[in-house]
Amino acid sequence: MRAVTEFVVRHRMFVLIAWLVLALAGGYAAPKATSALSYDFGLPDQPGYQANERIVRDFGSGGANAPVLLVVGDGKRPVGRAAAAPLVRAVERAAPGARVTSYAQEPGLLAKDGRTGIVLVYPRPVPGQDPYAAALPALEKVAARAPGTVRVTGQDALQSGGGGGGAGVLAETLFGGVGALVVLLLVFGSALALMPLLIAGASILTTFLIVWGLTGLTDISFIVQYLLALIGLGVAIDYALLVVTRWREECGRGAGTVEAVRRAMATAGRSVLFSGVTVAVSLAALIALPVPFLRGVGFTGLLIPLVSVAAALTLLPALLLTVGHRLEWPGRRSRDSDSRLWHGIGRAVVRHRWWACAGATVLLLALASPVLTLRLGQSTTDSLASLGGPAATAVEQVDRSGLGGGLTHPVEIVTGDPGAVREALGAVDGVAGIVAPGRWSADGRRVVDVWTAEDTATGPGSDAAAAIRKAAEGTGAQVGGTPAEDADFLTAVYGNAPWVIALIVVVTFLLLARALRSFWLPVKALALNVLSLGAAYGVTVLIWQHGFATEALFGQSAAGSLTIWVPIAVFAFLFGLSMDYEVFLLSRIREEYDAGAGTGTATVRGLARTGRLVTSAALILFLAFVALSRVPTTDVKILATALALGIVIDATLVRGVLAPALVALLGKANWWTVPVRRRKRETSAK
């Protein structure tokens, strides 16, 4: 750290120019990187994905792409079969190459009361975020021109039917940035509040530059543009906030600008380095998963803290040396980082350590308890329908008609013997309908569509889809469709999760043991992270799976489950981000202890001098995640909810109460290290 600091002190203008060049290049690269992002969620080594790829290759459509449903009739009067033929011809003209069948050819697509009929359409998908970007509007025009009542619905129609595409990355980043600026102005009371934002801007643009290069080597998911912009904003500001606060503190103690930078870098800079590496290790573990989409998230997640650390340790001190004192205007805030509020909280926690520890633990366990009911899957049709629009009205009619809740996500089966498949599925509970149009044939094989009575995003529907898959594969058929690929995704992600988690825990322990020069402090930090993560998961399950306050917070009904990839991504991001605050707090407690204070006094001083900092940093990250939750994708909303909850719980209940209480309880045991290392220090001291 000393070598880096001295380099920046001597070559500050070179550092500033280098970062300016990187930021300008990043500004050029950002739109190109965004346009090169992938929308593929494929699983190359999984049978469901392979079946879906074969379906698209041999039959032109379908597979992992859910069908579009044209719902015929108003649900009050019988629909005529004769109306189906001209409607099918119009659909085939509007969506050339689509696989189409209707209630006129397949009785399973006609409700038992004869008042609702379905024209099932698999348009040819196009690359990009919306595979039916051209087909869906064309089919909506067909429905509008058709005689009688015809409405368009399906997964894609429901997702676009709630109106509006939401704000873009720039708008969300500006929202988060404005919130961060308000917090920073309250913290510094001067133009110095701009400094962390400059660091964040340079970090984000530089990371976009690197991501643009990565898109030429591997697929990077479109989701990372939001993660990079908003999490990058929060993380970079957090690191800059820590260094700038310590710099101001040292200046307040009489140090000159250069000496204050040296001291800040030797203390806060060291904490930033270890924090950033810890976050990077957590996110790098996603690269080990056999899921290309999550690997891309892991690559980008790895870059966010590393680039932020690089900016905080080079660009930030260069700026402080150049314009730091000039920006301390009007300087209405004291440079002393000691907070009377947090000093009082620290004294109360240390004095009542047993009660604080027990109360916080019980509350965290209570918040975590809903995680015992966790269900992984896709958003239910009811949740998507709650966004409103004509597609929602149509799917509600399908539900009322008794055609089956799984019709929007059929299981697609490729077989050379449709009769054998039909016979095998006859004994499966939960099957609502089967269609096997003769025109859905290629090279002697046919696609058979089967759907469940319940939505496949629910427990009964998922179980029925699994039973359908098992029965069909027993006949030698290949099974695809979204239910099969979702099941394979679950296996691919969580079959390897224990190894990924173990790797993160071991490496994090080693890093913290080195940073804190202690054995038990890293153990405590890891245990608290488990409690914090559990509480974040629990409240997220309560909101998004069980529907507690979902309508009030997000304007839609509960998803019924947590998206399959979200929990592992939350673990990777939150594990590292939460450890930031642990390192900030424990590093300061260790510093006070090394200066001669007892454990209790060191704990109170450490909390008093980091409490305001951690609270401000957490609030900035929270606002970034609020901005992330405004993205019009339910998966991202769930991710943002979990991350926001995790940060708030961690910065208040865990780092404000439980962590200092445990340090006070452990006493001298906090400072115990492995005997071999202690003997080495004793030998060197002699």
C-alpha cells in the first residue's frame, strides 16, 4: 500500500490523465458493450436445453420459447369451429414459418363448455431480448381484425402487456446517483460530496470498457448492465467514502494534505483493498458454475469491486492531493468521524452485550424463518397477469375455462412414436391436455405438446411437469419446453452450489484472518454473514413468494416463487458486500485495540467512528438497489429486493448491534491467532 501511495503522490497528474483516458474510452464503449450483451439463458450440457435446441433447429420454433395463445370467444357464448380456419390462415400469413394449431383440429384446445377456444402459435424466434418482437405485434393486429372476440396472451404478451418498458440503464443510474449525492452532502456538508461520485463514474465507465472486450470472448448477460451501473455506483462510492472520511479525519488532526493521504491510505486504503478482494472472490465463484449466463454475471461482478478498488486507491488520492482542500467548501461538517449517537449505541451494546446478542439473534432467526418455505421457479401467470392489460384479461379467461393453468408453458416432447407418448401420459396425474398435430413433423419425428392443470410455476404444476417428463423419457423421447429447462437450470446451479459456497467461505476466511490478524474475528464475521443472508432471504420469500406487501411495494401480485438463479446470485453479491461493513468495523476496532485500548473501549470507539460511515454507505447502496428494483423485469426486482434487504439488515441489526456485542463478549479471545504465527512474531520481537 505504501508503494502505491508514494507512486500516486509523485505522479498524480499522470494518474489523473490515465483515468481520464479510461473514462472517455469507457463512455465510447458503454453503448457498444450494451448492444453486444447476450439474452441467452442456455445450458449446453443439459438434456432439456439440448431438446429445445433440436426443436428450434428441426421444427423452426418453440423449445424454450413459450407459445402465443389467441383466445377465441368471450367465455359467455359457444365459439364456432368454422371461425378457426380463417383465423389460422391469417396467423400463418402474419407469422410466416410459425407452428400453428387450433381448437378446430385439437379438441384439447376447446373448453369443455365450448365457450373458449385456443389457437396455439409458436412464432419463429428472433435474436435479442424479445424473441417475438415482430411476431407479437403482428398477431395482435390479426386478433384485432378478427370477427368476434379474439385476444392475445401468453408469457411474452403478459410481460409486455402491463405497459411501458421501464426506464433504461442511464435513468436508473441517475436516480441512484442523485440519491447518493443527497446522502454525501449530508455526510460532508461540502463540495467534497462530488469526489465519491467522480470515482464511481470513472469506475463504471472503465468497467464497461472491459466488459466490451469480454463480449468478444464470451457471452455476457444483458442483466449485467444494471448490476454494473447500480452496484458499481454503490460499491465505488462506499470505498471512496471510507477513504475520504479518513483523510478528513487526519487533516482535522493537523496533518498536511500529503501526510493525510498517506495515513488514510495506510488505514482506510488497506481496508478498501481487503474488502474489494473479498467481494471479488465471492462473485468470482459464479464463474465456477456450469451455467454460461451466471458465468457472465460472475465475470462482470468480479470487475466491479476490482475496478472500484483501483480507482479508490489511485484516482481518489490523486484528486485529494490536487483539489481536496478546495472542495471542502463551505465546510459545515466537523472533520471528526466520531459520532455521539453511535458512541452512545456502542456503550449501550457493550454494557448489555448478552441481551443485545440474544435479542438480535432471535430477531434475525425470526426474519429468516420464511426461508424454510422457499420455492424456486419462474413467476406465476397470476403474478404476470397482475400487471394488467388485454393479455391479462385473456389469460384469466383461460384459467376460468378449465383448459389448464400450464397452457402458457407446455412441455414439448420430440418423439418418433406419438401414440406411445400419449399412452404413457395417460397414467400421469395433473395432465390437462395433449396435442400432436400431424404438421408438426420433421425427419420422421413429431412434436407433442402437453400441459398441466396447474401453472408449472406452482408446486403441483411443477410436480406434474416432472412426472410428464419422466413418463415421456421412458418411451425414449426427448423432453423440452420451459418446464424441462427450468428443472435442468435448478440442477446445474444448485448441484454445484455447496462447492462454490465452500470455496467462498475458505478464501474469505483466509483473507480476513490476514487483514484482521485474528482467528476468531473471521469466524464470527462468517457466522454473522450467514444470519444476515438468512434474514434477507426470509423477508424476500415473505414478499415475493407469499405476497406480503408485494402489491403496495411493486404494484403487482406475488411471483409465487423466487427465480431459480436469484438466490445464488444474491449469495455471491451480498456475501461480499456485507463483508465490506464487517471489515470497516473490525479493522477500526483492531486499530483502537492495537493503540492500547481494552476490548470494550476499542469496540465502542470503533463503532462510534464507523457507525455514521457504514450507515451512509449502506443508505447509498440501498438507494442503488431501489433504482435497480425499478427495472421492468420481475427477476431483477426480486434480486434488488433481496440485496436491498440484506444491506439494510446487515448495516443496522448485524453491524450496529450483534457484531459489537459479540466482540465485547469474546474479549481477549478476539485477538487470538494461530500459534505458529504468534511464535513467529514473538521470535522477531526478541
